[in-house]
Amino acid sequence: LHEPVWDSSTDAVEAYRHYVDAYDDSPQKPVVFSEPVPEYQGGAASRDALMRLMWGTLLAGSGFFVQNDLSWRAIPGEPDLIFDIEGHASRFFAARTNIDHYSPCEEYSSTGVCLGLSGQEYIVYAQSGDTFAMDLTAFSGSVTVRFYNPRTGQYHPGTSTISGGSQQTITKPDSG
């Protein structure tokens, strides 16, 4: 019933790989992850674990939503932080006017979790570490790099510019 069966150690790559295979199925059909259980019951699971599951699923081209029922409230009457994370993700993707043309492209990032338009924009989930590699051979000229924090829904202040046309190592502003 619940696939993949996950726990708080499941990483974004595992969720991504599970759903990316369905992305290329023919005929294409919507794939949506709707119920991250059995581990999550109210406040029982790690917020970061749910965030990894959510972003791994979304960057594989699948949908993700959390059902709004009483089991999702850790403290009655107070919002659960997973709804904040879900809202941040929703606003992030809604800001991309042509997101329907993006496709999973894990081959461009050493993180193994990437969605993008070749040569235009890549969205990478970098779960751990201080750096990750990107294949930017499809880009000519310079490439602007920005970092988004899915925990807070905020972009890291400032951007950096790197050269396209080759492999590049990107340093994250923090290791979280």
C-alpha cells in the first residue's frame, strides 16, 4: 500500500530513484506520493527526514502532498512543521513558469537528485556535504548559482557566478 516504505534514515536519492523510473514510463501518467507513513504519526518522525523524502520525490518529477487529518498534528491546535516545509516547496516550484518542461536529470549532479532544463536551469537537492559536482557542459558562458533553504523557504543571500561548458565543483553556503 505505501511504497516506498521509508523510515527516518531514507535519503532523498532513494526517494528520487523510486519515482524517476516512473517518470519515463509509457504511457506517461501522474505519479503522486500522498502519505508518508507508517513512520510519521503526528510528530514521531524527523522533519528533515520528511523534507528529504519530499524533495527527492518532487525532483523526480512526481507530486507530493500531505493529507490534512488529525494524525498530522503533533500538538492539537498548533500547525505541524511539515506543512511549512510543504508550503515552501509549493512556492518554490510555483515560481518557475515553465516547470512542466523540466525533467529528472540526475546525471548532471553528483548528488544524484536533479530536475532541470538542459542548458537553462538545474534544481539540485544537496542533502549532505560541503560541495557537489555539476556537469555544466550544456551551458555556454557564465552560470549563476543560488542556494535555496527548503527548511526556511528562503534563498541564501547573494549569488555566485561560475563558468559553464565544463564540470564544476560547487561549494554550499552551509553543510546542512
